Amino acid sequence: MKYYTVILILLLFSHNLLAQQNKKRIKVDGIAAIVGSEAVFMSDIQALKLQLKEQGLLTDDTDDCKILETILKEKVLVNEALRDTTITKNVTRETVREQARQQLNYIKAQAGGLEQVLDMYNKNSEEELLEAITDFNYKRELASAMQNKITENIEITPDEVKEFFESIPQEELPEFSTQVELQQIVIKPKPDKEEEERVVKRLNEIREDILKGDKTFRAQAVLYSEDPGTRINGGLMTIDKNTPLVQEFKDIAFMLEEGEISKPFKTDYGWHIVTVEKIKGRKRDIRHILMIPKIKQKNKDEAKKLLQDIKEKIEKGELTFEEAAKNFSDDEQSAKLGGLLIDPNSNESLLEVTRLDPKIHGQLIGRNEGDITDIIEETDPAGRISYKIYRVKKKIPAHKADFIKDYAKIAQMALEAKKQKKIKEWIKDRIKNIYIRLADEYKNCNFEINWTANE
């Protein structure tokens, strides 16, 4: 992931705060379980159930018992992670709190102010909400780190994949939706040279005012920065060399001394100035101001026309899609691969159509291998416009799982099943030394793990 906090926020926001939002709507009291020194409330079960339902993940057999067991497993993982210094050294509340602060800043910017956000999440103060977000994220990070440690050495062999597939009853084989391999060509409208010069000049003026002491960096960031994730907090970010920022940004931020202000520099996101407020070992508190050059309509029209011309040349056979992508596309990563898109999560080129952006999904309806979409206008979270065309390189219709055709997906399923088995065995061993007590109404649940063995 590149620099620009808003991207991270958009990915995490719905997961990290939905439970908080749901609790506002739930009027359920009572303790469902105790794990160590922590309680699991009945409202936690109902909140998670609502979250799963709203995400379309609630199945007919997902009852309160299964949801409670999911929560219990996470509690045990967190409990053990807190005892493991190799984990707590890397997963700290300080780091998570900064991430939570950036999330909250973005939410405030989108909702129109703090008052609206506090009402939305039923909190009395900004500090209370910030603490809730931090606590939620911290526990999720700890649980994830513990799972990764438990399963870090687990691998899967072809024989195990075959055994896993053959163990699935024919009538229970998973259905895979339509999958495609897509190639893309991306053309991004560019601002005029005069506009870039205007932005650089303005940033230099802001920098000079701060250096003279007439203005503070924080105040100028609130007034002028176009980064919605940090603007409301005066451009403040806490970073280290592993923070997911574009390299140009990190290079500048780690070259500066405390109090020093960079000259304007450019990244894919626009023009910046950065200052280092405090150096804390490997971490740095920095502030930055982002300004994005405006793009005139004629530049947008020219970019769209360029892509239309490229598309026509491909359709006439004057050049291949691969050649056009390598020579003209503004997306460097896919351009190197002849425009081929790769799923960053699985590192696979086959993409499930149902998980694509609705704009792309709609363009693929009725199209077969070799077909090219119309020009699609897309706007990223930073508000930048790009024009794209996609070519269907390969298409696999919806079907029941096939061992040969879907080997990569089946192997991933087999590996995940093996990991879950290991985590389950690990939890069974750990709960021997953890105080766990269930409310009477949950003692007869058909759990995977005997949670009451030590009562």
C-alpha cells in the first residue's frame, strides 16, 4: 500500500468501527462468558451477528453459539499475545493509537464534525471514541499477530491438497463464481505546467511564512492541506521506516532533522512539504501539507481522446493490447506485465467478477475472451481521475470446484484449513491455564472446543 492515509482508512473503517456503531442500536444486557479477566457481553454477540449480516457473511447455520466461540477464540489469542514479548514489541498501543487517530480525523472530515461522529457512535467525547477505536484495533492486531506466529511454519503439499479436495462430499463442493484475467490500460490526465508551478510557489510561500515564525505548520496544514486523513490534525503522522508510504515521501521525511522543513517535493499524490516535529528512536512525529494541482477539463478530454485512439488502434490490429499497455499505460505495475492485473492479496491473476468494482463488473456482462470494454472513468480516494479500458484475457464461467482448473484456490483452502486446525489445537492446549466460565444458557452449545473442561 502506498502513502495516503485515506486509502488505509477506507479499507479498515467499516470493519474497525461497525461493531461500535451496532452497539448503539442494541439493548441487550448480561454476561455471556468470562475469559481470564475479560467479560464477553451478550451485546457483543449480537453486535457481531449484525456485522456479519450487514457484510453478507451470516449463514443459516451461524447461531449465537458459533458467534460466541469466535469471540472466545479471539479473547484467548489476545490473552496469550499480551504475554509474548516478540509480539508486544511490534504491536503497540502507541502505533495503533496513531492509526486510530488518523481514522477518526478522516471520519470527522467526512461526517462534518466531531459532534456528528460522537452521536453516530454513541460516545461522550473525542477521547472516549479514540480510546474505543484504539482498543478494538489493538486487540485485532494482537490476535492476528498471534495467529501468524502459530501458523508461520505451516506449509501444504500437493498430496495434502488432493486429500483435502477428495474429503469434500461431491454435493458440498464449493461453487466458484465467474473468474477473469483482465488487462488494463490507464491514462491519467496531467495538470498544466503553470498549475504545477502555482502549487509549488504556494507551498514555498507557506514554508517561508512558517520559517519566519509568522505562521505555525500545524495551522497551515489545517488551512491548506488536501490530505483529508491528516488535515484536521494539522498534518500530524507518526511513522517509521516500515510505515506504508511511497518511498519518495519516506526518503525526505527521514533525511530531515527536528524542526527542519523540506522544500516542496512531488509524489504520485501531489506536492508536499514536510517537517519533523520529534524524533523518537526509530519513529518520527512529522507534519505534512499536501497540495494537488488542479486539472483542467481540456486536459481530461485530451486524456480520454488519447485512450480512445489507442483503443481504436488495438481494434484495427495496428498494435496489440500488451504493446499498448507497455508503451502508454500510466499504471507502472500492470504496464510491465502487458496490462495484466494481479490480486495483491492472493498474488493471482484470476479475479472473481463479483468482487470487482461495480463499474467494471457491469462492463464485463456479455463480454468474452478478447473483448475490450468501453472507456471507464474512475476516481480514487484522493479525488484523482483516470480513464481505463480493460481486456478480457481469460474467462472461466461459474462452476463447481474442479481440482485441476481451480488448483490454486483449492490449495489455498487446504492451507487455511490446516492453519485453522493448528490454531484450534493450540487454543485447546492454552485454555487449560486460563479461567473460562460460560453463562448457563451457553453451556449446552455444540462448540468445536470444550470451553468448560476446567470448570
